Amino acid sequence: KNLFLCDDLNFNDDDNFTSISSYNSIFEGNQKTISGLDTNLFEIIGSNAEIRNLVLKNLTVELTSENAGGLASTNLGLIEQVGIRGADLIISCNDCEESFFGGLVGLNEGSIKNSYFEGEIEGSSLAQTAGLVGRNLDSIESSYSSANLNVRALSLVSESDGDGITDSYWNCGEESSCSGGEGSNTGTALNL
């Protein structure tokens, strides 16, 4: 079932929003904003899914699963023109050594275009963490991360084995402990 966002949505602590476990259709954000979530919007974005034209704002999300991110744990489809602003992502898992965490997505096996993460990531130093995507197995294009990483992390993507990363960049905050990784550390912000 395709979903079209017609108005901005604002959640608070009393709303008890639960992540959409698996989504495999079009989610058209219509340049609207979803604010105040305390969990990621999706667990799995399916191979036929398109998530586009959406901004998530003022998130405070605890990332506890094997692969996790502010928008979704795993992306198998298309994420285009999606941004996260003002997020505070807290990594807290016990056995994180083989886990991937990212500001936008933990594990990308699809395509990410013209998307970004702006916020803070903190928590476990054992996980493989990055400002945009924890692990990339497909493609990332024209996207960026501007993250304060209060955890041992790489700046844009922790590990990339896919088609590649093009025209994408990262900018770490002044108090961050990030290092290069995949992508460039200069670029122009997207107009979302």
C-alpha cells in the first residue's frame, strides 16, 4: 500500500509509535516533516520500496538491534531526498562487534540518493558506526553526513562493498572522534 504524507506529523512521548517492521511500497513524503520519533521509522525498507521527499526532525532514538539507523535498520530499496535533522542517536547493545550503525541506515543493500544526516551519534565504541550508513553493499549518491560522533566512528560510511559512493561527503563536528572512511570531507549541502 502506497502512503502519501499530506501534513507534517509531530509525535511526543505519549504517542507510542512503533517502527514499521517491513515496508515494500512507495512512501511519498511530499517535502513534509515527521518530528519527535523515539524509534526509527522503518525496520526494513523492502526491495520494491521507495522512500522519498521526507525530513525526520528532532529524533531521539536508541539503536539496539544488529544493524540500525535513524530512518531504517536495513534498506533494500530506494531512499531519495530524505533527510534527518536534529537527531540524537544512542547506540546501546551488548554484542555490537559485528553490528553496523549509521545516522540514516545501518545496512544499505539498495540505493540512497540526495539524502543526509545531521545530528549526534553516541554510545558503544565496539560497533562499526558511521555518520550516514554503517555498511554499504550497493550505492550512495549525492548524499552527506554532518554528524557529531561521540563514539569511535568513520564519518560517512563504515564499510563499503557495493557499487560505490559518488558525489557524497561528510563533515564531523568539532568534538567528534571520527576519521575518514568512504566519501569526501568537503562538499555542498543539499537543498531539501
